[in-house]
Amino acid sequence: MSEVESAAGLRSAAAPCRRHAARGPLLAAAGWLAAAVAALAMAAVPYDVGESLCGAWGCFPPVPAMAAMHLFWCVAVAAGTHAATALRPGLLRPLGVVLIITAVATTSLVVGNDLTRWLAFSDQHRHFWPRRVGYALATTTDVPLVQSLAAGIACLTLARLHALGPAPR
């Protein structure tokens, strides 16, 4: 018998049929897809701040588009982390370490490259370098720098909680 049956011939709750077992991952995938589409739809929100987000550190791109991409990366990284840990919960700690190392290394490269070019070009605006770092992180929407770091920290925290076990009652 491929199914777990009780003495009365009824299927137990521990072993659902294949059709119902596939429902959970499909619903999760549909939910993550809907969240990704909703995140990208944020770019259509009419919001214009004009020149108020400009300074010696640079001018920001349209805020709704930038926010939509950052939100999309949050959804994409969270969906990937959820899928990986749902399939193999033992991956929480290694995945967290890889995400954190990758995020820190990539952020260091992006910020370091941007600052060296900006400081060489703009000598009288050196005291704005912290704002320039924030500008570089906010406008780099091609890679999920901050999102990967947050997902890595969340993975390590969840791995730690799972290692501690359930709270005593």
C-alpha cells in the first residue's frame, strides 16, 4: 500500500493524497507571484517630488519606480528563501550565511566603487559622503543588496529559534 491507512481503511491525516499535497506549494507560488506583480504595480502610483530629492550627492530617480523595484526584490528574496527552507529546513543556517556574506561583499563593492569615483570628481563636497552612500544603496535597484542582508539575518534568526526548540509551557 502506498497510502497510510488506519484499521478502518480510512486515510490518515499524516499522509494526504497527491492532489491535495500539491495544493499548498501551488497556492504559495500563486501568492508570491501576486505579491511580485503588486510590488511592480507600485511604479504606477502618481507621485512627483520634483527637485526636492536632489543635492550634492545626486538626484534620485522617480520615487515610485525605485520603491517598486526595492519592494519587488523584497518579495523575490523572501519567496526564494521560503521555497528553499520549505523544501529543506536544514538550509536555514547555510542560506543565511551565504546571503549575508554575499550582501556584505556586494554592498562593499558597490559603495566603494561609487565613493571612489564620486570623491575623485567632487572635492568640495566630501562631507556629503554618508548621503552619497545612502544614495548609492537606494538607487542600486539592479541587485538586492539590503534585501539579501535582511533575508540572511532572518534565516539565521529562524535557524537559531528552530535549534532552541519549542518554548516550554
